[in-house]
Amino acid sequence: MTTIERAPVRVGKPAVAALGLLAAATGTLESVVTPTLPLLQRELSMTPAQGALLGITMLVTGALVTPIAGNLGDRYGGRRVMLRLMAVVVAGGLVSAAAPDLPVLLIGQILQGAMVGAMPLSFILVRTYLPAGESQVAIGVVSGLFVGGGMLGTLIAGPLAEQLSRHWMFAVPTIAIAVATLLVRMLLPDDPPARSDGAGIDWPGLVLLSGVLLTFMAGLAIAPEAAELPLPLVAVVVLLVVLVAAWIRVERRSPAPMVDLALLAKPAIRSAYAITFAVCVGTAVATHLVPQLLAASAEGPGFGADSTDIGRYLLPGAVAAAASGPLGGAAARRFGGTAVVAAGVAVMTGALIALAFVHSEIWHLVVAKALIALASGVCVTAMVVRTATAVDRDATGTATGLVLVTRVIGFAAGVQLSGALLTAGTPAGTDDAAGSAYVTGFLVAGAVTALSLFALRDLSKGAGK
């Protein structure tokens, strides 16, 4: 592998702003399902488990696309790969907007998942066009704008779905993505590839990695039914072990692996992935359970809120999440990733455990969700910054792509866990889960998040503070 030498090319602020706008637009489209999930479940006659499946469908594609996009961006240039991914995302948004039923909506969500791959490509471009001293903060800003888009999506999804229709909540951000993509195409030049190793795409590694991720997601999907049908889950676990072993063997022998396993040998990188997974499981449980609790009948454990109300109640959390990106990037640069992550995990764990015992008023949910969003965003941004700056520039896309894949897998695991708990906790003949299902979910999420503290010891090794 050789690194391509280049002149110190720089672009103006409008070009970098175009990347931020695209991040915000994709964040908006990614977030519209969460506040409207109860509405979608009613309109499309979905069970809580099916609702959880809809919530992670886009993430499944993201888990598949992200490492591929990061690797191809390192090889062929971030801008070129990004423009093609965004074409797929726009197509997916249009399919979701026109979807008449759940199967078609799932297809649209699958295509939309390509948006997750845009983030490591953005990081490649940031490191290419900005001085080293500014790249950490810029990565935090781009991450923050992605989450800020999520804030906007949370706010507008309910009113668009209720005042117009659910179709418009997909159409509006899709149009914004199309416009932002055109701006990126106009304002950013093609970036030369960061590496040229003379080898083609690692197709065996790509196929096996896709198989690993799909099998893992399949295991999550059937896990709620494992008590009644244990054999399918056992078969999936065995298949997963076989695929992982085969993938590791292929990657070790490949001259140009899709994922350089040497990255995982670095304690700081390995612990960053472990922390990201645990934090995202906890975040996903809160993200899924809080809207469900707000929408549940006031005669039961909930408050009977509609989609517009839920969007307003989630807005403080979305604001906190948007602020967490720049804050996490700046804090990691100033205090070091270890201290930032330790503080974030402590706050998040405390908020999740508090939610388990104190959720009798709406403001309890609002405040706790905001704290969780802020702490989670700071932790994940610190992990992205740590990973991006702990590897050579020619591995930026691959390394940060794996952080985002870990985020996706953790989030999917948390959502499926939440859906399973709600389904198991819903008495026969009723629509709402019992209050104990929510208590269990928040306690489990707090315990999983707290476990990430065990990985902090290795976070500083080989990567500065």
C-alpha cells in the first residue's frame, strides 16, 4: 500500500458548508421514522416487533454500505463515491415517500440506508481539505450537523405526517438531499485517492463481511421468537461463527483487504469500537422506548401523545444531540477522549437508571432523553475523532466507517431488544405494554452502557490522551 502524495489543496468555506448541509439533510431523513413510529404502526397495522424492524431496516443497509464506502473512498476518492451513494439515497427517499404499504416502505428504507456511508466519506474530505489542527473540530461539526438534521426531522415529521400525510415526511428531506448533493458536486473538486495499492476490490472479503452483518441482523430479528423457535436462532449463531472465521481468514490473506485487521490490533481502536457499541445500545433503547411511552394510553403507563406532541417532546433531546457533535470534537481535543467518554458514560448511565424509576411525568422523559442524547453524542463523536486521528490518512475512511458500522449494529441491537421487551410485555387483547416492560428496558440499557467503562483503560493506548 502506498500513499498518494498531493499538493496542499484547500477549498473555501462554502464547499465545507455544502458537506455540512448534506449531513444535515441526511440526518433529517434518517430521523423522521422515530417520532412517527406509533402513527406508522397504526396506519400500517404493525406490531411493536414489526415497528422495531422498520426502525432498523435502514441501519441494516448502513451497516453493509459504510465499510465498503469508506474503503472505496480511500481508494478512489471520497467525492466520487459520495455522489453515487447520494443518488441511491434519493431513490430510496422517493420510494419511501410513495410507499402504499409496509413492504414497499421497507424497500425504500433499505435504499435510504446508503446515507450512513456518507459520513466516513465526509471525514475523508475534511482531512483532505483542512489543516490538521482544524480537522478534529470540523469532524465534530459535520457530525453535529448530521445530528442537527435529526433534530429538524424530529420536529417536522409529526406535523407533516398529520397535516399532509406520512408520504411528505419522506419527500421533503429527500428533496433537500438532492439539492445538497448538487452543491457538493459543484463546490468540491474530485479528491485524489488516498492510497493506490494496485489491487482491485476485495470481493471475497466484501461478500463475507456482508454475510456476517446480514446474519447478525437476522439473529436480532428472530431473537424475540427464540423462546418458541430456538432452533432457527441456534442455526443463525452457528452460521455467524462460521462466516466470521472465514472472513478473518480471507482478510488476513488478502493483499488489499476490505478491512485491515491490523487496525483492530490497536488497543485504542479496539476499545473505541467496544465503547461505541455499548453506548449506542443504551441510546437506542431510550430512543425507541421514550416515544412509545409517550404514545401509550394515559389509562396505562403512558401519556396518549400524538406524533406532533412526541416531536415537540423529543426536540430538547435533538437540540442536545446537535450540540454534542461540536462539543464532543472540541472537548476531545482539549481534555482527551478518555476523560470525555468517562463523563459521558456516567451521565448516560445515571439518566437511564433514573428513567427506570422516575417516569411518571412528561418532563421526566424530556430531561432524561436530552441528557442521554447529549452524553451519547459526545461519546460517539469523541470515538470518531479518536479513530480518525489515530490512523494514517489513507485509512481514515475504513477506520471511521467501522466506528459507524459499530454504531449502527449497537443501535439495531438496542431497538430490537426494546421491541422484544415491549412485545413480551403486552398483555393479550391490549395494545399497550405494561409499565414493567419499560422499567426493564431502561435498567438493561443502563447496565450495558455502564459496561463500556471497562474499555476505557485501553482507550489511551497508542492514541494520545
